[in-house]
Amino acid sequence: MYKTTLTAVALLLGSFAQTPAMAGPDGKQIATQGQGGVPCMACHGDHGQGSDAGGFPSLAGMDADYLSRQLLAFKSGGRQSPVMAPQAKPLDEAAIKAVASYYAGLPAVTSKPAVTPSADELQRGQALATQGRWADDIPACVQCHGPGGRGIAPHFPRLGAAAA
Amino acid sequence: MESRLHLLLDGDGRPDAERASLVRLMAAVAQRLSAADAKAVAAWFATQPVDK
């Protein structure tokens, strides 16, 4: 009898351990199916690559802390966006961390630019990004955002492979 | 611009004076960039591969 009771308790505890609620929010599920709002992938793409044509930034491979801070700011209204506020408001802090971690774990990819930039434009962009233009007191972007705009997490966000 | 930068940076663990300095710097840089500059620099960063 004592042995049977112990077995029943062990089984009960085991079933609690496997309860989905204990696992916390599923970032991938929020990204692909939504949670009270439009799924993130509807605008940011199947792989978080963003959409140059739509102006939706790439999220894949971004720093999780940075993404969490942005979502919290959209939720609080601190960062104002009529598009993102309704998506962020239904998410609690755990859901925000989960979806941010999901996107941080994806390989960084970007959408194809809607308009192919000219060689002159790319050269001008490269010069500004890597050398700045000190005659106008413009420092090089890479001084803070790292070589190629890789980002210095969590303080300076990634700029490379971002939808233009 | 400055208020948006504050939102991006507030609570990031930097000392207040350092954060205020960064906000002023970024806001000033953004004002000095023309629309063509901004487009060009964004286009160049979009071509940069990022290793994870």
C-alpha cells in the first residue's frame, strides 16, 4: 500500500513536471501563430528576414536583450508605433523574452532590397559607415556598431544584414 | 529623435551622463545626415553579412 502510494505521488509529480504551463511561453509559437496579435512572421518574414519593400526590419540574429527592450517599450507606449503597440500589448514579460530569444537564435538573414542600390550609392554608404565624414562631424557608424555593423550586444544594435 | 534615443538606451546600465552624451551625439549625427546619406548607409549595411 505504502509502495503504491509512493508510486502514485511520483507519477503525479512527473505529470506536473511535464505540464506545458511549467515550460513557459513558446517564442516560436508566438512568432509563427501570434498571441493576441498578428504573428510576427506575417510582417517580419518566415525566417525573421524582414521585408525591405514593406519597411519591416530583419529580426533574425538580433540581440535578445535589445529585442526585449524594444518590445517592452512598444508595450508601455514609451516607443510609439501604431503598428507594433497592438502586437506588444498582449505579451507579458515572459512572452516577450521568449519571442526575443527565438529571434536571437535564428541565423541572421535579410530580405532582398526592393531596389538594387547603385555602385555609387554603396560606395557613399560604405565611406560614411566605415570612415564617417569628419568635415561634417559625422563619426563612422562602425566605431560603435562594430565591423560590418555586427553590433556590440547589448548596447549597440546590429546594423549589418538589416533591411534597408 | 532625442526622446526616441532615450527610449532605446534607458535602462541599459550605462551611467546617466554617458547615456545623455550618446543621445546628444546620435541626435546630432542624424541631423547632419542628408536623406541621400541615410539611404546610402542603410543600403551598404544591408549588404553586410553577419556571423552569429
